Amino acid sequence: MKYLKLTLFSLLGAIAFMVSCSSDAENTDETDDTDGTDDTSDAASTPLSAFDEFNPDAVTVSFDGDNITIESNGIPNHTSPYWEETNPLYIEPVVATRQTPGRIGGDRSYSLTVSSAPEIAASSTATGLGAIGIAVTGVPIFNDLEGDSRPIEEEIAQTFDYAGAHNGPSGYHYHIESSDIPENTTLSYDDEKLVGIMADGFLLYGRREADASYPTDLDESGGHFGVTPHSDGEVIYHYHIVNEFYFGSIIALFAGNLQGTPNTIM
């Protein structure tokens, strides 16, 4: 049913587009583009196939009109030293040299509702403390700040597991790109994989493009217009993990402003 809804919207959009094109043909003096500028729209539908990447054990995606709601229990599907030692997914620390208090588990539910066609806002919005996106694993994405609003530094970096996460008062969450170690079999590391969806509705991908190259036209938030592994050749605005070391050997998942209008992650 949810796919049928979007199919109907796409059909209506196609009809509207044909009507618009017919109108444009009758008014060529007004619509003729002779300056050679790029008329890429700042709004495009979020590719439906991207949601196939989300962990079905943690994440539920539903569609209602022009809105998409992503609900998650916040529990990852990968190993970590932050699990209880009796959990099958518990492993000894392989990256973290120290750990923050607490374990994975409990009621850590999150919900985010975004537009199915997010748009670039008139002005960008700084991110704050807490969840700013939801990863494909169902775990919330945090920015590059810690609880007292200070940037990530060595003492904090020592607490991240190989997934780039640690535990906090609000539960387990990601701050940085995962590590390139054998234990990492699902998370993005220097590749084109989908990382998650941000609070403004735009998707976040790894450091590389689908052709394995590094994008060279990213804005200050790591975003640009281009095709993605899920856009079926359509040019859409999306974010990338910026291919720069944030601190030492650490690469932050997202350290800029949101370019769209942010929605509350509850």
C-alpha cells in the first residue's frame, strides 16, 4: 500500500509536468534559458529504495501523503563493547581505550517525520546537542559536539567503539565514521554506502560517490546535487561524510549546518 501511494503521487506529478511543459512551449519568450545556468531544482523526491537499507529489526518507515516517518528503537544490529557482556553482540573493545558509562538497551525510541521532497532552505540551521539524524542501523546520529557543547577531543575520542559510537545519557549514538577493521562488516568506511537520513530529510552517504570517486563540489555541510546509489540516475541534493580529518585520525559524520529545514527527532 505504501508503495502504491507514492506511485499515484508520481503519476500525478508526471501529469502536472506535461501540462507545465505544454504551457512553457506556448510561452517560449518567458522560459527560454539562454544564459547557460544550471536549473537544477532544490527539491526532488527522496528515493524510496534508500529505505531498503535500514535495519528492519529496529526501523519502521511509513508514508502518509507527502510525509515520510522513520521510527526506530535506537538499538543497533552490530557488535559493540557497549552491549551487556551477556549479549551475543558483545565484544571486547578493539578501538576504544576507555568507555563512557552505560550499556546499549532500554527505551531509546526515536521518530522523525520529513517531507518526501525536502527542499534547500533560505538559510541553513546549526545543529544542536542530541540526535540530528537516524542511521541505517536505527542508531541516532549526533554532531561533532559533546554534552557541554565542546568539540570532540582526544579524551572523548578514546571512548568511541569501532562503529564510531559511545553511550551517553540519551543512549548509544554515533559521532564519527566507523573504523576499517575486520569487525566492521556493515557500516560505511571510506565508501559510497548510505549512512542514514538527517533531520531535514536529506540522505547522508559515505565519503565517496557511487563511482568510487571523492566528490569535489561539496558545500560547507558536505552536500551537493548529484546522483546516488538509490536515485536511479536522478540528480538530488544529498550529504556526504566530508573527506577530511576532524581530529587526529577521526572523521566526523556531520559537522556543519543543515541545509534544509530541520524537523524534530523525538
